[in-house]
Amino acid sequence: MSRSENSLETKAVLITGGARRIGAAITRTLHAAGMDVIVHYRHSADAALALQEELHAHRSGSVTLCQADLTNPGACETLTQCTHQAFGRLDALINNASAFYPTPVDRATEAEWEDLFAVNLKAPFFLAQACAPMLAMHNGAIINLADIYAKRPLAQHPIYSAAKAGLISLTCSLARDLGPDIRVNAIAPGAVLWPETSISDENRDEIVQRTPLRRLGSPQDIARTVRFLLRDAPFITGQVINVDGGRSAVL
């Protein structure tokens, strides 16, 4: 049986923040679909190595790890060089890495602004710029991980919400400017994983009860949407898909 025209087998993907949480789910899902994966990480070396070992047990040599701090100016060039050296091609870029923490208006600092915008907006743009030549060679795709709070800001998180709003605008701009050779879309998760910072049980229950599907999503919900956009959506670009159990409809 010949491979489907839209098969992901033998193709390569770069996933920022790909060693943990949603990023790891995306890594596992795309690897299972046949893709070679470049997993970027910042501090999660142990998690990255464990994930690489796990996936190499299924297909040797199919996962390359690349450490970089996305707040540093040279990070995008480092990732691009790592990708080229690993597989010699790139078919997809998943801008998944994110920084998230509260910045109340009365206490927010310029350093927090720079940090949140660097990871959530600046890095996705300059990675797209750096990877575009390789992506265009194979009619590749870029997927940005946004947030439902980009359009309906989260209280006490004005800088994060603004950065993600910028990422949605960037998605539309890149779709226009990089087409027809590269498709660019975004996914806006809702309540999928609780933040690693503390959140009260009362707040968790309130979020779930205000979600039409009345449940928390899973990282696999996001990963399957990524796979759909890469494999099954050749005529979709410039779009933002909310994967949130309907929460954005009632915010």
C-alpha cells in the first residue's frame, strides 16, 4: 500500500517546549504519525532525554534534542542549525513554548514584559523567519499555540494576554505573507492542564462548571488538532482553532 499524499511519514518537525506537558503530547503524537522530531527545551533536560529514549525504542534516530533559551537573541539560529544538521529538512514548526505568570497592573515590571513577549511573541516570529526557507521547500506549515485569553484577557495577566493576542495577529500576518508555500495557523487551548503555579480547588471547579462540556481537556486534544492541521487540512491557513470545550463561547 502506498503512502497517502498527506502522510507525515519521513517528514520533520521542530517543536519548541516539546519535552513536557502539551509539548510532549504533541511530540509523541507526531512521532507516532511517522515524523522525525526536533525537541527544543530550555531547562527540562531530564524530561527531554527520557522522551527521546522512549521514542527511540520505537524508531531509532528519529528524535533530536536542542537546548536553547528563547529569550536570547541567538536562540532561533541555534534551533535552525540544529534542525538542518539533524534531518536536512523541515516540514513543520510548532511554536509551543510559552511563559505564563500573573503581572498585576500595579506591580508589573519591564523585565516581566520583556520576558513574556520574548517567549510568547518574539521567538515565534523570528523562528518563523529563520525556518521559512526550509519550510517553503516542502510546502510546510507553522502552528502557533495561542490561548483563548488572547481575545478575552485573563484577570491579573495583562502582559501574557497581550502577547498571545499579538501571536494571533502574527498568525494571520504570516499566513498572508508566507503563502502559498507555507500554511500558518494557531490553536487556542482552554482548560487543558492546570498551571504549574498554584490554583485553588474552588477556582478549578468554577472553570470546569463554566465550560459547556463540563470537563477538563487533555494534552491529546491539542496534539490531535496539531496532527489534523498538518496532515488533513491542506486548504486551511490563517485560522485560529479554539480547543476549549466551548469555554470561549461563554467567557
